[in-house]
Amino acid sequence: MTTHSGYKSREYQAWRRIKQSCTNKNFTTYKNIGALGIRYEPKWEDFIAFQLDMGNMPENCNSIVRIDPKLDFCKLNCKWANVAQGRPRKIEKVQKKENRRRRIKNPKTICFNMEQAHYDFIKKMALSQYQQTGFYVEVNDLIRDALRKAYPCPELYDLFGKEIK
């Protein structure tokens, strides 16, 4: 029995395709996914957990794909994509709405735009770090660590990069 209102959404349909592809031997894509031993993250048995991990499907996307096709469906190995006949295609740039100034509620929060290629690269790094260590690493944590290395804490350095004693 469905206990949420998202069962007609595009995200719900993508989630159902993942489950069917991994478990239903009669499903069209099972031979390319489930028969090869590809599974989905156990917590994704619940649609709400899936949606919390993956977020809403962007307007210019119509499916979910695995970044590394040899690995299972999980938060670090999946992304929303525009798929035509089983192949990802280039997504046309959507014109940005006029920029509006927003007030940041938490002064410690930083928002910035990142190229999709950079984000995918960092996501792959997080995935490989997870495979090597067995510990789940958030993409935001990798970005935060890189910023800390590139720009050390200002209280320890002066404006010219010299260490304050």
C-alpha cells in the first residue's frame, strides 16, 4: 500500500524501473542489470529514502543512470540524465531565470554554482574513496576539504599568506 503522494511522479516511476530492473526477471532491462548482479541500495526499498537521496528530477531529465555501469544503484553512483533510446544525450542549456538576491539564513552557509563536469568528477572521487575505504563520503565533505586546503583558516595567516605566530 502506498503511503505517500508521489506515486504518480517521474521520480517514483524511475524508482520503480530501478527496482524492476534489479529484481523482476520478466522486466525488459533485467538481463542487462539484475542478471549481472547489479542491485540497489537496501534503504532504497522505501521510495521516501530514495527521493531524499536523489532529490527531485530536473525538468531537462527523464531518467536515472549509473555513473559507473559496473556498480550498484546508490546515491554516489547515480545521477539524473536525459536518456533517449538507452543513451545519454547532451542536455540543452536552460536559460537561467533572472538572478535574485537571497538572504542567507545561516551565515556559515556558502552557495556557489559548479560546472556539471566538476561535480561529476568530485562525485566519482567520492565513490572511489568509498570503494577504497568502505566509508561513505559526501560530495560536500570533499569540496569542504579541498577549500580548507586551498584557503587555510584566516585566523592563522595574514593577508599575504604568512603564518601568524
